[in-house]
Amino acid sequence: MANLFKAVCGLAASALVLSACGGPAGGADDKRPVVLTTFTVLADVAANVAGDKLRVESITKPGAEIHGYEPTPDDIKKAAKADLILDNGLNLEAWFARFVKESDAPHKVVSEGVQPIAIGEDSYQGKPNPHAWMSPKNVGIYVDNMVKAFSELSAGDAAAFKANGDAYKAKLQAVQDEMTGALNGLPKNERALVTCEGAFSYLARDTGLTERYIWAVNAEQQATPQQITRAIGFVKENKVPAVFCESTVSDAPMRQVVSATGAAFGGVLYVDSLSGPEGPVPTYLDLIRHDAKTIVAALTGAKP
């Protein structure tokens, strides 16, 4: 990757390449500092904090799987232009440490200060569950970290970042209250959240749900027979009415659980990526609302 970076940014004879590797994103007329995030959820939160003072971009596009992402030459160009890079941390972006070495931009781990939940099963046992943003409470911590980082980047706009952050945290609290209220009414056997990936530990903690999953973290090797059998056993034993899968992975393994247990397939949940503007979850707040409504509707047999 270092050779790729040198090749892209070292071609002094090419005006196009020089333009791509230097100066702000969005063309010569946009002088705002560039904040680059690793995935779309962080970009949306960061844009709410930044307001119109910074230009926020995401390395990955809507619908991308973040865990095993492979940076492209265009990503390297974006990193070269960035004034600040934000990553989630908690071992989410396995590719990030190598990637960030290719940029001189400072970077901030936005999950700093979050109390991690340890993964309890499989080869990732004992490692922190990286999906801390699935708790709006945790995203409030993300916001505080962004306010601090943005204020260091553009000190003259610190008051605006603080005001934007406070306003967004009020929205986070509102969506947290909505989600908790919606899930609190579920009967005991319906308070089980069975998904493909173990991405809902923080949401389950906040709402009193029991979490089960087929695999702990999205990886190249997924859905072993033992993992599927384990999920089938839990669903049967607890008479779980519905199960779910995430938008960025195949639901085929969970369909096996459905066939073996008679549970309904409750629908698609969003975690690692937002949808496009016309999709169901164009923002982080939409993502949380969508997931809560989908879970409640499926577990109660109601129409979403």
C-alpha cells in the first residue's frame, strides 16, 4: 500500500494526480477542512456535529461491509487530502492501521471512553464488541469526542461544534427513549434478539433483550454447522418467534434456522452501513428507529 500511495502522489508530471493528492475535497472553491470517516454511520454523525464548518466524507459507500474492507487507490487519495481522519476503533476496522500510515493527517478514535462489551463466543471471545454505535448512549460519547477533535482542527468554530453536538445529543436521547419504550412491552420469550452477526450487544444491553447470533463478527469464514446448530437450539428452546439478519451479509444461514425451527424471518436490520438517500436508513437516527420497529413488529407478529 505504501508503494501505491507513492505512485499516486509522486507523479509530479501529472497535474490531475497532484490535484487529487493536495488541497481540499469538493474542488478549489471549497476551503473547508476535510474530515474523513471510515464508514457511513460515522460520516452522518460527524456531519451533524460539523454543520457547515467542515466537509465530511466517508471512505466506504452505503451498503459496504466495513470489517474486511479493502482500501482502493481512490481511498488513498482521499486520505492524502484529509485534515482529520475518524475511525470507530474497538478492532472494527482491521484494515485501518495500515491505511492511516499512508496519510499525514491526524486521526481520532471516536469510541474512546465507551465501556466495551466483551464478545463471549467463538475465536473473538474476550475481545471488545466493536458495534458500540448501536447504543445511542454511546454515540453521545462519539459526539463529545468529535466536538473536541473538530475544535482542535478549527478552533474558531468551537462554539458552533459544541452547539451542534448538544443539539444532536438531544436527538439521540429522543431516539433512545423511543427505542426503549417500543421494546419494553415485549413478553419474556419475545425479548430475544437472534441475528446473523453479534452486532447488537449494546442495543440489547440498553433495552433488556437477550442477544444470540450465528457468528460473533463478520469475517471471511461464517456460519459453521456448529454455529447454525447452536442458533437453532436457542430458538427452539426459547420459542423465539422471529429471527433477523443484517443488510451487509447473506441471510442464507439464518434461513436455515428458520427452516429448522418454524420461526419467522423478521426482516433486515442495519448496522455497519446506512442506505442511500432513497433507502430506509439514510441517517443514523433512521437506522436505530428502523431496527427497533422491525424487531418489535416481527417479535409481536405485528405489521411494521
